Amino acid sequence: AMAGEGSTFRLRCSLLGHGQDVRGLTCGFFPEGGFVSVSRDRTARLWAPDGLNRGFTEMHCMSGHSNFVSCVCIIPPSDLYPRGLIATGGNDHNICIFTIDNPAPLYILKGHKNTVCSLSSGKFGTLLSGSWDTTAKVWLNDRCMMTLQGHTAAIWAVKILPEQGLMLTGSADKTIKLWKAGRCERTFTGHEDCVRGLAILSEAEFLSCANDASVRRWQISGECLQVYYGHTNYIYSISVFPRCKDFVTTGEDRSLRIWKQGECTQTIRLPAQSVWCCCVLDSGDIVVGASDGIIRVFTESLERTASPEEIQAFENELAQASIDPKTGDLGDINADDLPGREHLKDPGTRDGQTRLVKDNGKVEAYQWSVSEGRWIKIGDVVGSSGATQQTSGKVLFEGKEYDYVFTIDVNENGPSYKLPYNITDDPWLTAYNFLKKNDLNPMFLDQVAKFIMDNTKGQTLLSTSNQFADPFTGAGRYVPGSSSGSSTIPGADPFTGAGRYVPGSASNAVPPVGGVDPFTGMGAYQSNAAEVENIYFPKKDAVTFDQANPTQILGKLKELNGSAAEEHKLTEDDLIILEKLLSATCNTSVETPTAQQLQTLWRAVNWPEDIVFPALDILRLSVRHPTVNENFCSEKEHIQFIILLLKFLNPKGKQANQLLALRALCNCFVSHAGQKLMMEQRDEIMTQAIETKSGNNKNIHIALATLTLNYAVCLHKVNNIEGKAQCLSVISTVMEVVQDLEAVFRLLVALGTLISDDINAVQLAKSLGVDSQIKKYASVSEPAKVKECCRFVLNLL
């Protein structure tokens, strides 16, 4: 009884339970046909279909947040939790994870620095969260694996795509970003205001909705395929019908709209200003949550439609609603020009069309229903709603929601300032932060706080014990803009690789890396041996670049020194000193490197970048010596040392320098001081190093793979899951571009080492789709080590 009924949605039931706005909804796995709702009343509720009639029963109420709950998603069933888990995000900056039969959280995820307003779950237990702190985070079980940085304002919407490792984020900066293995691959621009919702249509297409009152359909490749208009105000949520491309949207214009074949085919008005959220059940029924705290379900099925009495009660409630003309939902209203009731004798032209009539000096709004062939009253249009913000948290300021945004004039002729305020905030703390943010005189504190209290009529919400708690733990939220320090540091973004550019071909001044392959030296295996033993990973020691030709290096150094500018020239004595350093560190003499030798080397490695490479090569060889390693990597010197090497990793620089800097970083891992420094600076080093992948130079790729492998060796010992997540992201990104099988082999060893003995790392690797990336190497015939190592890794995945 679904399709043949002119497919009009009618009320199925209204569910009371929440005390305030319903802000999030999601379909449940269990019980079948059920769903979960979350609200400003700080609870989450699980609803099950009521077998006897057309309604739903509240099975379970969950509490764990100290502030509004703003979003919810289901984590699919696993062996450990066969009925799945429920994740909720709140204004207390936390994410609570619940089982479906316990009112208290199983655990709480902490890490965001502001409201968590969107959640999406993926395969293998991964969870993606979006926050007003401008970041999205990827969680696995109870740990944060990676943070996606790149948006410049609140992230309102997140979705994990069906293809592994791909994620979408939508933000108040008006853009949508596509992330692959934790790196931003693409930015979608087109919306003219905050992006509020995302919905997945297929592996290749998705929808977005925004405060610009439009819905857009996009291809993952970046193209906007279609823009849909219909709403007259902010669109808050979007949800797709199962097994097709039709969808529903809800928004600030009091409506739920149903879209079929790209057209808005039905508009259902609700007796509440903000229709915050919607979800479509497997049956095709639509659940919506609104600012009046009521959940309503609509259906196309005649069997599930509410009784005539319930439908009449809903229509009466709607008819009594008061509509504020300032919202613009009904266009510009001039009461004097409106016709009388007789205007309703003419039929409407399309479903959802609105018509205003004047009856005894009152303005009434009606909406045309095609299926019923009549005008249904949707409310009385009233004058301005005055200073009180009737709806909850709908004023936006800098992309975030507040109950109020006041305009404050401090003195007659100066500028006016915007002061955002939530009823749950402490007026004094808000006033204090406002003055501080705008560099205003602190003597205005009493005045501003009194202004806030007078204009909010002392409203506070659900006074709880932590109402005026310590200003730094939650009750008082900081004014946006001041908190997100991270986004202002250039280069602090570990994942967005800005514009990459491919430098010219490699300089052949660098001796080829033939020499000893640290992994083969073992004698070849018999391919027909019954059982190949895994000698590849977990690898226990760092791999270094030891091959050296001191005579050649010194010859090149002298030649370039001859043409160097005066201020860079080394004296004959300096060259002899460097020769001694080389013999001391290449084991041709028993002397220990001296401070004088290291000072001379430091001068040489600071040469201009077109002639510095022989000096870098001496650095690469000498940093393996414990004395040199200690000197450059110890507390005193290390910052200069790291800055120097990172400078050479610039993909626009000379490839010879990139190669030698990567090899020098690899060789730092031989001593304790070097390992400590490499681990402390891991984020910066890996972020810079990965940029060198773009040059398509096989020696650079081998060095980059080796650096990743050395990190994997260290991380295997300390089991730092955030570090492993970064390494897995690098392996996944570099795997896509490398052609050289030695580089592939070293990446496979790194991967095997990272995931050995760590079930979390295995799940994370799967969720990034690494297994599908490496499958092809299981059939490589030569060298055999690639195939063997790959098979050992796949066995773990």
C-alpha cells in the first residue's frame, strides 16, 4: 500500500517526550523500524514502532551530556555490540557513546574544543565528528585517530562516503571539503552561506543544503550537477529516500519539503518555526523534529495514516500557529493590499502554494493541498515578535548559533559591536569576554552584563548545578574567533597539501643508490619452499642510507666552493676540517668528530640552495655518528637543525636537496637523541616530507618510504595511535603515486610494522581502504620480496 495512492504524505503520529527542541534524528538498526532522537533537553531517546497502532513508543532515555545534545548517529553492529551503538554530540564539546539498553554512556569522547554538531559512522567502527571548533575528527572506538583541519569556520555537517577512506565536511565557511585518508583532496564552492547538511546519493554523488535556502547535487569529482530552490529560509537538514535519488529537507521556514525527480512535490507546514531535523525510515516514512519539542512522523501508506481526529487536531494546531512576517517565509506582506476570504474559492496551482487573506483585520495564511483539493490554514500572521527570540538558537553569528545576538554601541560616534549570547551562558563572563575581544574598557563590565540580563528578562534554561561553573570548563563559552588559535598558524595544517607543483628532473649529481639493500643481504629464497617465514616485519631497527664516496663528495664541494660568493667561501683549512669529519664518520679513522668540525659543517649546510648538496651529503653521512647525532638533535640545537632540513623538503626546491634532506632525516633514527627529536617533530616532518611525493623521482620516493618505515619502527614500540594514524595516512597517500617497487616494498614493511599486534591500527588501515590499494602487489613476480611481504600484510587485514 505504498505507491498507488497519489503518493501524498500525511501525518502518521505526533510523539511527545522531549522537553525542548528536537535537534537530531537517525534511523536505528535495532529495534527494526525504530529511530533515535536528541534534544536541547540534554537527552537522547530510542523509539520503537508500536505493534498495535500507528505510533511509536519510547523504549529508552539516555543522558550523559551537561548541555544541549545537537546530533546523533548509529554505529553499526559489531561482534562486540551486535545491536550497534548510539553516538551523540553536544554543546558540552563531548561525544557520548551509548549501548541501546543503558541510560548512561558506555564511554565519552573528549577532544573537540566547541559544540559537536554533526556525526557520521563508517565501516570497522570509525566515527567522524564535526564541530564549531572548525575541525572534524576521526575516532576509532574510544580514541581520536586524526583531526581534519582546513575549514576556516564551524563544521556543521559531516558524512563518511561508501568508498573507503573518503569523507565529506560542510562548513560555515560556505565550502564542502572531500578528504581522502585524512588529507583534503578537493574543495566544493557554490553555496552562498553556511552549509548545514549533507546526504549521500551514491559512491559518486551527494547532496548539500545550506542557509542560502538552496540544495545542491554534486559529483565527487567536483562538479555541481543541479541546484534546487523551494525553501524560503535556512535549510537545516536533508535526508535521502532508501534505494532512490528522491529526498526530503527541513528548515527555518516551518516546513518539511518532499523532492521527487528534482521537483518539490509536497510541502508540509508545521506549527513550529524551526524544523531542525529529519530522517527517512526504511519504510519510506519521514520523521521530523522541531523547535516545539514534538517529533512528527509522516507516511504515504493509508494503513499507517493517523485517524481523522488526529489529523484534524494537527490542522487545528497549525491554524492557531502565529507566523512572524519578519522571517520572510511568506514574502513581503502588506496587510492593506490583501484580499478577503473569498480569495480561497479559487483553487491553487501547485502543492504547497501559500495564500494570505485578511479576515476581520486579521491576516491568515493558507496552503494549497493538491491531494485534498482544498486550502489548509497554516497560521495567523502576527506583528513583529519583539525582542525575545522565540525560536531556539536561530541567530547566527560567525557561523555559530546563539539565542541572541545584540548590537552594542559603546559610544555615540564609534562603531557598534555584535555580542552573541546563549541563555545558558553566564552574563558576566560573556560581558567580560566581549570587552576583551573588542579591546573595550573593562569599566563597562557592569553595564554590559546588566544590558544582557535586562534584555533576556533573566531567562535561563534548565538551571543545573554547573550553571555558573568555572568559566573555563564549559558553562561560559568563549566568543568565536578568539579560541581557534590553530587555524591562524601558517603551515600548521597537517593535511591540506596546498598547491603542489612538480619540479624538474632529478639532478644527477647525487651518486646512485645501488649499494647495499638493507633488506636483501639475506640470500634469495627458494620459491618452492613450503612455508615462507615472515622475515619482513615488524621491523625492529631503523633503515639508514650508508653508501658513500667521500672522494667524490669532497671533489664536488671544492669545485662548488671555487664558484661560491665571497661570504660563503670556505678556506683551505675548512675543507681539510670537513675531510677529517667525513673520515671520522665513515669509519675510515678512529677519531671522534670535534666541535670545530661541526661548526664548519653547519656553515657549509647553510650555503645557497643551488650549491649546498655536497654539504648536505656530508651531513647525511655524519649524523649517523653518535657524537654528531647528539650535537644536532639535542635540546640546544635541534630547532635550527629541523628548520634547515624542512626547508629543503619544499617541493619547489632542487630535487637533489629534497633527496639528501630525506636521507638525513632517515639517518637521524640511528641514535636515541635523533629518535627522540624525530618523534617530537613527527607531525611537522611528515607533513612536509609527504609534499616531496609529487616529483615522481624514484630515489625520493624510496627515501620517503624509508622515512615512513623508520617512523613505523618507533611507533610499533610506543604504540601511539595518533602517530600510527598519520603514518597510515602517509602510506595510503604515497602508495597512490609510487611506481618503484623498492619504494613499494618499504611502504609495505612500514604498513606491516604499524599494524602488527594492534587491532585498532588494523581497523584503521581497513577504514582507509589500504587493503584494496595494495592487493595488486600480491602478484608481482620480481622481486619476490614485494609479493611475499604484501601477502603477509593482507593476511593481517
